[in-house]
Amino acid sequence: AQSVTQLGSHVSVSEGALVLLRCNYSSSVPPYLFWYVQYPNQGLQLLLKYTTGATLVKGINGFEAEFKKSETSFHLTKPSAHMSDAAEYFCAVRRISSGSARQLTFGSGTQLTVLP
Amino acid sequence: DVKVTQSSRYLVKRTGEKVFLECVQDMDHENMFWYRQDPGLGLRLIYFSYDVKMKEKGDIPEGYSVSREKKERFSLILESASTNQTSMYLCASTGDRTNYGYTFGSGTRLTVV
């Protein structure tokens, strides 16, 4: 089975500081990994994804994540936080099941607050 | 711009009512999903569909049903709404050739009173 654990349901950083949101996964098959962002009163938007190839993945809005197989991690980082980064962030992993649909399993989310 | 459109942003329904949540996508995607989102629980899969008229239960299907008569439309039905179904409902879709990249609707916040 595939699962995702996001460490820290709430993270606060100062504007201009490093953002680090943690995600660990378990998967019995080579994982496909994703980060989504949800701004208030909106649906989720894809930030970045890892499927195969380069383990350092760059996404939108200056975010990046590194797939580390030995640590089963896919942490999300951004060098300098901006007020507009305040949102909820979800990590997800490809879910393998008997069905044909391309399912994802989502973590419980991390609320990022950016302090002025 | 490609879209997943959910028919209502906010709904208030009474206990026992039959409730329909509609989702339409314009990307010709094969796969469509209904999730509910609750604080601290993340997204939980209710039902999904990988083709017209095909549907499968997700993790929390009790109290819900779905309909997919056309490729672009996926409806979630609450047969008899209860207060514990008060939640944010999110629809998503993805194509067989999009490598699992989901497109989400804006969500429907349902309150059952």
C-alpha cells in the first residue's frame, strides 16, 4: 500500500526565510510524488511532481523538491518565503490499486503561515 | 484555459434531503474523482471513475453514490444528507496520458443542517 506522512500540520516562517515542508512516503512500487498547494477558498493546484529522471524537481513559484529514495522523502523547499506563499500544502503519492484509474493518496496537509 | 467546474461554491441543505453535486471537465479526461476535505484529515477519496458508466468505491463511500453518464460529467449524490456530511467536496480529473497530474475544481462547501 502507498501512504504519505506530512510532518507538521502548521509551519510558520518569516518573510524572506527558508521554507521547508516535510513529506515522507511509503510505496511498494517506484513512487510518483506530487506537491499541491491550496489557497483559501480554492481547489488544489499542482506545484511540482516527480515521476522518473532527475531527483531534484523544480516547480512553480520558486518551489523545488528532492526525491531521496534512501530516506523515502520528498521535502518541499523555497529559499525565500513570500507573503503570497501562505496556503495549505499537500504531498501525494501514486496509488496502485486493482482499478484502472490514476489514483493518488494525499497527506493530511501542512498549513504554511508567513510572518511579516 | 482548461477547467474543472463544480456547479456550486456553497450549499446549505436539510437533513434527509437528496443532494446532487455536479462536476464538469473540458479536458476530455478519462478519470474523475470525488474527495471530501476535512481539517486535519486531508483529502479522502469517496468515489472515482475511469470511464463513462464505470465507477469504483474509494475509501469512504458510505452514504454516497455517483453517476457518470457522459465523459465530461461526474455527479456525486448524497442519498439522504446527514450533518456528518458537512464538508468541503472537491472534484478532480486526470487523463491517461497526463502522468497523474490532477486538475481540481474550486470545491463545494456543503453544510447540512
